[in-house]
Amino acid sequence: MAGLIQRHGSVLVRRFLASGKRITRNSLATARFHTSTQLDKRVSFNLSDIGEGIREVTVKEWFVSEGDTVEQFDNLCEVQSDKASVTITSRYEGKIVKLHKQVDQIAMVGSPLLDFDVDDEEQVSDDNSNSSSDTDEDVPAQAVAVAAGGGHGVKVALTPCGKVLATPAVRRIAMEHKVDLHRVKPTGRSGRVLKGDVLEYLNMIPEGTVKPHPTLLRTQPTASPEVTDLRQLETIVPIKGVAKIMVKSMTECLKIPHFAYSDELDVSKLVSLREDLKAEAQAQGIKLTYMPFFVKAASNALKQFPILNSTFDEANERLIYKSYHNISIAMHTPQGLVVPNVKNVERKSILEIATDINSLQERGSKGSLTPNDFANGTLSLSNIGMVGGTYTHPCILAPQVAIGAIGQTRLLPRFNASGQVIAAHIMVVSWSADHRVIDGVTMASFSNAWKKLLEKPQLFLLDAK
């Protein structure tokens, strides 16, 4: 009999004895024993099919070494495909005797990753792979999940659905003492029932001897519902109205070869002047901002450099000079970005320009601007400083040939004529010009003429209209 047990495996013979049948040579010979895993406890852990047509992965990191003893569901390694990074977990308990792949080596699907020396009590499936099914009835059917990595991964063992997670050795103890494992409180990793849990349930050891695994002490986050179609999280907004016009105009403007020029201005005197005039303008029912000064200064500088007040007729390769100064002003409205213009600035005072700007802004906020408000603009200005910007690279509004973007005015230290450090109101301007028409010297000269008027606003008096 001892020879029979040695040849056929002690565990399987004990099971046959438990069935109550008499053991004979003939019965052992005809019994369907899975003896291969008992004669050779060394099993290979193969890389299963990851899916998505992936046939190979790269080993990124090993979490174990040869000689380590691991339990079921311990992390073994992390592998990387061209689509995802996946953590491989163990389905066996036992000692690791060989790692088949080193870090950065390629592992093919179906090839062994490592070899285990499993316990005598462990039941090893016939395929010796990290798949999600077991052939031995004592091993619980495992749930299957896809590892993290954008929906691409291998099947890994998770807490089973409807069956208690426990090793065959623990199940044998429970069977011998007729214990329903569903009634035993688990303390092992991820809710596994341990041998100590069964012994506590049977009052063979004091209650509380087995401490819960840390995974049971952590608060499990509430899983958010999985979104199978990302389009459910998208909102489709058709482009129409002002936004549709902007798409067309900006597409056209970026066909223009832009070049940029930037400079800074000391507008301390302009700040003081505007503060003095603001109350008087308010008495006349006019809100006086800095923009009317910028617009008027641009008009005066255009008289010296009329080429910046032209439009480029690309089809006929010619410039069209405009005698009127219709200065376009970029405005943010509930409908989007609009660029209406103040007509005939060259003939208007600063207060008249302020009145026109206020009217355009009011009608823009109500969406009541007319096509005439946008027609025949000759030069554009944009005040990005209203939202805190400094430098930018504005896009020219075709068929115009230049645009200026005015940055935020900041109080900064500067040296005066005597070499003393003073607080100065510094503003930055960024110009963009059509390099087919405007050269750098012309753009810089125009900017300097505009800058001179704003740094010395009393010069407006010399040609006030």
C-alpha cells in the first residue's frame, strides 16, 4: 500500500480514502488521478493572451526574485505592450525557482514567465498558464477583470463571485470539520479565508489571534460607473453666427506672412491726464477709458505713415491707400470676438471717439451690431491688458496690413533723467504687420510716433480736432 501511495500521490489517495471506498491495486489503476503535478511540483507560469492582437510584451519590472515565496494574487511583474502597462499576479502559492525573462526582455504570449515550486497541497491546472479558469474542483472559480491600461490587459484573478476565496489546504480543513466557509470571517488578503480563520471559527484558538490583512483595513473607494462610449461625455455645439464668421476670417488672416514688433511705453503722464479728465467726461455722460487715447494716437501716427492705413489687393497685386481712418477695435461679447470700427477717427476728438467706442461696446453686448459697424476697417487695435496680458502676437484682420495689441499697464521701477529710481506706469504693445507690404523699419517708426503721443499726451493739443 505504501508503494501505491508513493506512486500515485498521498493527497489523491487520501481523497480516495475519504470517499469510503476500499483501495485495491485494480481501483487505483483505473482511477483517474492527476498525478503529474504531484510527481513534479515545478510548474511554469505562462503569459496568457492579452488581446487586441498583441503577441509580445516587454518586462518592465519584477516584483519578486528567485527564491521568494509568494501567495495567490501577489504581484509578480509588470509588462508593457504597445498599448498598455499590465500587472501580472500569481495564481499559485509556492516558491519561485526561476525567472525566464529579465527586465527589458521580450516575452511572447504562451511562453513561460517564471517557474514555481508549488506546495504539495496546491492543485495546478493542466494548462499551467495565468488564465482565469481552474480544472480542479477544489479551486474556486475565479472572477476575471482586465488590468489597468486603457482597456488592454491580461486576465487576473480577483475575488470570486459566489465562492469563498481559500486555498485547497484550508478547504480540506473546513471539509474535515464540516465548516461552511461562507460563515467564516476572512482576514487574508483581498478577503481570503485563512487556516487561522477556520480555527478561530472552531474555537481551537482564541478569537482575535489572526489579524486582518491591511487590504481589509483600507476604505475601499466607491467605483465610478464605467463609461463604455466616451461620446456620452461629449457635448456637440454647432459653429454658427459670430463664431462661424470668426472661423472664416481667422483662416484667411493666417495666410498672411506676419512679423512681430514689440515695445514698452511709460504712460505715467497719460495715467495722470486721464485721471484729471475722467470726472469732466463723466459729467458729460461719457465713460473715458485709455482706448480713445490709443485710437487717436494711432490716427495721428497714420498721417505720417499712410502705408499702414492701406489694404492689400492680392488678386491684382496692388495697395489701396485709404484717406479715412476707420480704426477697428477687438471686443469680447457674449456672441464671441467681434471687431467693429470707429469711423473717421482723423476728424474726431478724444471725447467723440470715447462716445463711439462706448456705443459699439453696448451694442456688441446686446448683439445688435450692424454690418456697417464692421465695414471698411483700416487698422486694428486690441486691448488684451483688460484681462491681464502683456506680450502677444495678434493676427492681422485681412485685408488690413497691421494690428496692435496693448498689454496691461503695470507700476514698475524705472530710472528718470537724473538717474533716480522712480515708480513708472509701464505698458507693452505688440504689433503684427503684413511682411509683404510693411518692413521692420516702417513698423518701428510708426510705433515710435504712436508711443511719443502717449508718453507726452500734451502733444494731442497741437492738432486737436
